[in-house]
Amino acid sequence: MGVILSARNLQKIYSMGEVKVPAVKDISLDIEKGYFYAIIGRSGSGKSTLLHLLSGFDKPTKGTVSIGGKNIHKMRDAQLSAMRREKMGFVFQSYNLLPEFCVEENIRMPLYLNHEKADKGYIRRLMETLGIYELRLKFPGQLSGGEQQRAAIARALAARPDIIFADEPTGNLDQQSGRDVLRLLKIMKKELGQTIVLVTHDMEIAQTADRVIEIQDGMIKGRGA
């Protein structure tokens, strides 16, 4: 279906006084449109650092990340912020919903920030597919963890991004809620042709993906489908 994100020779080294700590070591990979990728590794393996580099939240010490042929780490801050709003969606372990806004307002937030008019039919379809339409006027504090994460997924999809980055999205959920979130991500991938890059430490979760990238000591140890 075509490569939408390409990373080449990524390195990330953190300085702790005089000590240099390599978190990501010379990683190259391509993300193809329409696939569900899982990046798996133990705590401290470098998987979350890699996700932050791929999504532009952190800058590499060396190497490039290109989306649409553009090196995102050579962009000005305003350009990169605009690309993240328009091309990327994010699902975090901690949901990051705004407590003073209801569910539907949270879902529409990326559109407000992009100064885009909401497609009411599409937003309703997202909420119905994710099973939160009846909760649309409730506030985050009135929802369970699983319901909040469903709202966060809808928010990530609201602006129809090219790629969704999910950082341990089931980490704060019970087992059943976690399975529901994964099932819903796969439904959205199938119905919308969505590209998903998910970070996890759980092999059972990783095995639900189309493609698996295993990270160990900051390097790619293996790849699978």
C-alpha cells in the first residue's frame, strides 16, 4: 500500500553528567499504510523512546524520520506541531482527556485546534463504533478507564490522521477492557484503513498486530508478521 513513514539510522543518546546513555541504536524501519504494527520490548528496551522519535515528540541524536518525503526533525516547531495535528493521532496510557469538556467535545478537540469544521456524521460513526455515543455528553470523571480510552481513540481518529501512535494504551486497564480496546483498534484499522503503531511490553497484545518489531537494548532484535 506504500510507505508513509521511513526512519533511517536513528540514534538517541542521553547525557547524564559525563555518562552517555544510548537509548536507541542505529534503527531503520518503514511503516506501510494500512498496517497495524506492534513495537514490543521490556521496560528500558528503548521502545517508547523509538515511538517518541517516530512521532516527533523527541529529536534523534542522529538519523532521520520522514513522512511524505519530508524529514520531520528538520521542520520548525510550528511546522512540526501542524504536521502532528494534521497527520498523526495519539493514544496514551493515561488517556489525557480534558476534564472540563464532555466526551464529544474532547473528541472534536483536534478539529478545533486545526480550525476545521467537524463532519458530524463521521464523528457520530466513530462514537457508535466505539460504543460511546450514549456517553457523549458525560465528562471524563464520570467514565470508567475503558470508556475514557475509547473516547481517546475516537479523539485520535477525529481528524482522519495518516497514522495513529499508541503508547501502552491498555496499560491502565483491566484485562477485559484492554482486550476491548485492542479489538476496537483493529476494527478501526479495518474499516478506515488506518495505520497504527502501538508500543507494548505484552507479547499477547503484540501478536494481535499485522507486523511485530521487537526491540532489545535499543536495537531491533527481530521482525515478524
